[in-house]
Amino acid sequence: MYLDTCNSDETISCSELGNSIYKCSNILILVWNFNGDLININNYAKEITGFTDEDVLGGGWKSSLVEKDAEEDLNSIFLNRSKEKLKSPYEQNILTKGGKSISILWTNDVVFDDSGNGKFLISMGINMQNFVDINERSKLTASASNDGIWDWKFNTNEFFFSPRCSEILGFSNNEMPSEIDNWIKRIHPNDLEIVLQEYKNYIEKKTSIFACEFRAKAKNGKYKWVLNRAVGICGKNDKIVRLAGSLTDITERKKAEEKIHTLAYFDSLTHLPNKEFLLKNFKQSISRCNEKDYICSLFINLDNFKSINTAYGHSVGNKALKRIGEVLCKFKNNNNILTRFAADSFVFLVYNITDIEYIYEMAKAIMEEFDSYINIDNHELFVTASIGIAYSTKSGAQIRKLLKESSAAMYHAKAIGKNNYQVYSKDISSRAAAKIEMENFLRHAIELDEFVVYYQPQIDIKKKKIIGIEALVRWIHPTMGFISPNKFIPLAEETSLIVPIGEFVLNEACKQTKKWHDMGYDDLHVCVNLSAKQFHQSNLLSTIKSALDKSGLLPDLLHIEITESATIDDFDVSISTLNELREMGVKVSLDDFGTGYSSLSYLRKLPIDILKIDKSFVDEIAQTSNENIITSKITGTLIALAHSLDLLVVAEGVEYVEQLDILKNQSCDIIQGYYFSKPLSANDLERLLEEYKNTKS
């Protein structure tokens, strides 16, 4: 038995169900932890023994509640923290407060934690005084208010049952015939074989007690769960000649167990099996496979699903997940299990596959199902999915390995553009491992100050002088050397490490620019890029103010660069943030203009000072094809549009004199690019500033 983890609401529900079982059971229930402390004893056990919680909880049970041999058995179980020392069922005495011994039939079980270590020992016992000779029948009937009592004499086939037995199945005492065959016919067909086998095992003395749970048909035609226990009386040749036992209605207990099982192994939203179900039932699921058959995991993750929750709320998101679960159910059959594995992830475990092409076709069919809108509360949602596939033969199948590999393949599908499926390979595993390694290096790089800031000059075309610099982060690893921003910036964005990196660049750039001001370059401004994640940080304004205060740099000499995409997610909040930046005196530049939303109405609403034309436009303006001539005209229009809105224009990525000439003719204000200078270290830029100063003088 494993201890399953519920969410907070479910934990309350599980607790209530457990308390109900404790209170209603007419069996003894004792719970120990593996420190040897008794942590719970139910009401029936206290009633039978006369002890209170104060008497026996903790270590008080020792030498008072159990006899010496029982205490030794329990200590052996606690020491081994496993089921190895359990003997169940078995008969052993329990002591009352007055020192009397009562014979109890015990069954034990261990509850394990997620690591497989014993956490709790649960002992459940039946009071054997309920099982006595037939001559004490009236006494048994009187004392057993909740249980039915029965007695079966083999040689005459005489069968006695108390009125409670009839009552359990909804009959009055004279309605139920007293033939054993009539009772046997009421056993559920799916349970009959189990009951007969338990009976056979007991008669052949393979078990110490006849005990089984089964469904019995009541008078109204519905089935009720009952617990049937009995002990035998032997005649000549030590053969059992009669059975005396009890019948307990355990229907409510079974309902509680079923509810707990549902909470533990099924998703409450989609009602699909969950991850725990998949792990628990893996071996049973593949037991029917031939050794050469394939076992396959399809790991399905929805693309950009968080944006639905952000845009429309979790209510719409949950309804969408439920609908998606229903869509995926179209692919369920006798050879697969569909689970809701995590928040927006589903997993198909497919077995009995003789041709792996079947899986590829299944993945394609699933993606085709996603290739349409779903309507939720009058919202048309277009959801795509990335699918990872991993497979193994039965002999080598390990569920955790399949899940790990299919998950890696799914992430690879996302990395190459989403809305596709990929099959796991060792190459994917190597890339995943390399990514994890790079992420670790990146985290340590922040701690070990491996980042430096480089600066690229910005030239005023009319004044022909350096008027500004753009601060650009660079990573110099102690063994790998210079690592390209194209390699680590996307990873930093993905892991949110871009936020502390961005703060480092901001502080360093402000401090260095103030140093240059003090050297006489007092009209030099610095441009610092903000990532989307950094722009939406709640402490952004205080972070910028702190950088200015610590460095002493004037606010109007700091230009904050943002991209169009960073402002789109929550446009009203973005406008408010930009207005506050400008009120501080900081200039705002819209970076990469022309590659995103780029409508005139959008541009008019944004409180910005500078428009930066993306390098992709500048790359083509000097070429002579019709397409590039059009691009050149677009660039000229963008510059004219920006000037009509009283915005300065910066063109980045200028590498050739032809590009410079065209931009100069189009009245572009500021130029940045390799034609003038590549990004430079602080020392190299200082030398360049000095050269410019000497040249102009």
C-alpha cells in the first residue's frame, strides 16, 4: 500500500472518509508509526479493551495493551520497516485494562511513502469471541447488533442464520429460505469463484480462517458488499464438519474506499486516469503483450496553453482541458490507456504494437483532431499540441524510462516549432542533457560574475558624433570561453534567469556611463534592453530607480528599450508602466519595430520617445531587387511616420556605406551597426571615444 498525495481539498475529504470508517467499524483498528508509537486506536478497540487514548497512545501500549510475544513481533516489524515480518491473518491475544486476554484474529498492512519506506502499520482485528459453538447461538445473536451470525452443519446441510443476515439483504426473517444454496446463488457471478476458492483453501487448511469480501444480491436486486468470516469445528480425522461465522455489511466502507481510490488515481476534472494510475498499473497493462510487441508512450503537451488561462481565466481553461480530454478519448481502445498526466499534458500508453508505423499514424491523427477551433463560452480557441514518442519491446519496458524519453521528445518537438511530433533518439537525449548542463552553467555564471557588458556606439548622422551606446551582455565562461548570446539568451528567457541578468546589465551600464560622464563625455546616453519577463516584473520601477540612484546617472541619459511583443500581453498595464518611466525622466525606445504588431493606432497609443527600425529591414534596403526596393520604401515610410509623431529614429544593423547613404537620404536620425563599430568592451569603447574626441578637435 502506498501513501498517495492529494491536493488540499482532497486531503480533507480523505480524512473525513477515514474518520467515518474508524467510527463505524465493528472491528479493532490500531495504527502505529515506525518509531513504534501508537497514533490511533478506534472506538471499538477502546470499547473492547477499556483503555482510553491517554492510556495507550505513544508508547503506553507496551506491556499494557498487548502480551510480551506480540510486542516482540511488532518491534520486529518496526525495525525492518517492511512487510517481510508481517503474518496475516493470525490469531493473537489483546489485553483489557483489567488484565483479561481476548483472542483476536489480526490482519496487518504497511503504508509506504513515495520513497518506498514504511510510514504506518495498520492492524485490524476481529473479536474471536463472536465465533463460538452453535449451542451459544442465542448469545451470539444478542451480542452482534451490527453483524449477522450464521452456522452451517455439513453432514445435514443445516444452515442457520440470524435475523440480521436477512436484514442486511433487505429480507424479513421469514422471507429468506434457510438453504445454503439460496445464499450461494446471491453471490455476484464475478465474485463466486473467489469465494469458492477461499472456502476450498480453508477446508483444506491452507488458511487459518475463512474470510472474504464479495457482493451479494439484496431483495431489491441491487448488490451489497459484505464481509464473510468464519471458523470451523473439526470432527473425526480432524476434518472440518461445520462453520460458524459472521456477515458484515461493508457497502459504505467499499464506497468510501472507491471514493478514496478515485481521488488517488483519477483526475477530478477530466475523470481520466492520472499519473499514479499509470505507474501503478503498468505491469498489469503490458502483461498480455508478446515479448516482441512494442510498448509505446505518446507524451502530448498543449502548446501555449497558459495564454488561454491568462486571457480568459481558469474557468475557460478548465473547460478547454475537459473538451480536449474528450477529443483524445476518441483514440482509446483495449490496447491503450489515456491519462491526464499533468496540468496541460496527456499520455497514451499503447501496447500490443506489432508495427511501429501504427504509432506514427496515431500521432498524425491526434494532431489532425487538434487542427480546428474549439468553442468554449463563445470563445473560439485554437489549440495545438506537441507530441513526443518513445517505445520499447516488452522485455525492456520500464514505465519511468518511457515517460522520460517521450517527454524529452515532446520538448524537442516544441523546440523546433511546436505543433509536430518527434520520436525519441539518443541525439535528443544528448541535446536535452546539454541543455540542462548549459542551464546549470548559466546559473553558476550569475553567481561567479562571468557576465560582462559590451557597448555598441550610436552615431548621430547630422552631427557625425557618438551620442549614445547600447549595453549588450556577453558571457565569458572560464573553460568554454566566449558563449554567443544567441545560445544563452533564449535559455535565459525560458528559465527566467534573464531577470537577474538584466538587472546586472542595468546596474553595470548606469555605473559605467556615469564614469564616462565624469571623464567629460557628458552628453553620452546609454540604452538598456528589457526582456518581456523583466518588463512585467512588479518591482521594475524600483529596480531602475535604484540603479540610477546608486550610479548617480541622470534619468534622461538612460534609454530603456522594449520590444513590441513585450507590450502586447497586457496593453493597458504596459502603457501605465511606460508613463511612469517617462515621469521618472527615463527615455523609452521601441525596439525591433516593424516585426510585430506595428499598426498606426498601436504606435500612437504607446508613450515612447524613440523608434528603432529592425535590422531585417536595414539588411535589404541597399539591394536592387523589386522586393528590396519595396523594403527601402517601407523603411522611408516608417521614418516619416515616426517623425510625424515627434519620435527619433534609430536604424540598427548598418554594415555598408550604401545602407548609410539611403538612411541618410531618408532623414534617419541615429545609426548603429558594424559599419561604425562592433560591440566593444568598456576599455575599448573608452579608447574609441578618445579617438573621436581627438579627431573632432
